[in-house]
Amino acid sequence: MRQIWSIQQGGNDQPNRLWIGTEPGGLFESKDRGLSFELNQSLWNHPSRKKEGQWFGAGSDFPFIHSIVVNPVDSNHVYIAVSCAGVFESKDGGLNWIAKNNGLLATYLPNPKVEVGHDPHQLLMHSKFPDVLWQQNHCGIFFSKNGGDLWSEVFLTEGVSSYGFSIAIDEEDPAKCWVIPVESDQRRIAPNLRLEVFETCDFGATWNSESKGLPTATCFDIVLRKSFVRTNKIMVFGTTNGNIYYSLNEKNRYWQAFNTNLTKVNSVILY
């Protein structure tokens, strides 16, 4: 194992279970609160791994599992997101896994509609409508209303890149989400050197900038996949240049700096 990318508690009815996602694409499970772990063999030996060009590194030498999502009403229902491979689903606590990438695009491959070989950057499930999934992908922003059976792409305001790493969703309204775009894969800086948060309330049909208080010029900050969170209408994100911003007001949103000039922020957690 080279690196741990994600840790997820196993669900309300599985308080002793922990899932850990690693590089090179190994999923580990603990049933005793982390005293011991076992490699999930069914994912490690998934048939898609045997085909060249379906599991590979993106931004790292090997594939890595960065998102683990557990259904809040059925803890045996689990999704993972792998860069690069895509989204996989298990309905039996990890005994079996199926790819859930229909509708995604891998524009960096000869066949952009491959079953496996996609690069999701972050995957989220709505807590009250678990069939609704959102993801910020290497190739855009996507949502699904049917548990990943079909993904639909949405686009930000004209002239704004849909590339990025981070995404946040509303606890009540499944159509509502926020993203913080990055200029491009090749130029990982704030688009137009402006740090902006974009909000949709209609599954991406329209977007509005909710960025008052954020830098509007000469800003090179971007936000990584684990560094943007929303809990009880409080929103916080940290940037690669060590700046942390928060917003408490839902209407007439305004961002304030909580701390600045830290090291790169890799993760933000709200309790």
C-alpha cells in the first residue's frame, strides 16, 4: 500500500465497520473499529482490472480510491470512486461490485464512453434521496437520479471551466449543489484568477456565482476534493495556498477568511 486516500464509517447499523480506500486501488474493511483490516478481494480481483487501460493512475502513479459512499438507510449498499477506473457499486456489503459509469465521458481515451477507465474527482450521495448522486469529474460535472444507472452532464456558466476537484450538496434539496472550478488540467489555478463558488438549484440547468468576499484578482488558489464541506447550511473550504473561508448565511451569501497562509489544505471536516 502506498497511500490512504479515504476513510468512511460503515453506517448507522454497522458502528464497528470502517472502509479505507487506498492507492493502488485497494479497498480495506475493518469490522472491529480498525483493530484489524482485510483487503476486499472481490474488488481487488474485479474482472475490469485484468484489461489494460481500465485501471490506471491519474495525478498519481497508480489508481486510488478517494471516495467511499455508504447509503444511510442500507449500510450494505456502498459506492466507491476510483481515479482512474470510475464509480463502482456494491449492494451486498462488498461481496460483489459492478461499474456504474454509463453516461460519463473519458475524453482523454480513444473511446470516451468506455465502461471502465473514468476519472471521477469526488463522489457524493444525497442523504435523504440516496438515488441522487453527484460527482465532480475530470471531464465535467455529472449527476444521477437513479443510483448511477445513468449519469447526466451539466455545464457551468458560459466561459467558465467545468473542471475541478471539489463539490458540495444540500442536505435537503437534491437539485442543489456547489462547485469551485479550476481553469484546466494543464493550468491548475482559479479561472481568470478569480476564486468563485457556483451554485445550482435545478440540477445544473442554471448556475449563479455565490462568491462575495472571495478574491477577485491575482488568485492562484484551487480547492481539492476533500476540502469543501457543507453541514447544517454552514459552508467551509480550504485552498492549496493555505487559506480557509467560511459562509454562515444562506441568503446573500458572503465568504470570510477564517485563517490564511497555512500549508496546503487537503481536508476539511465539520462536526
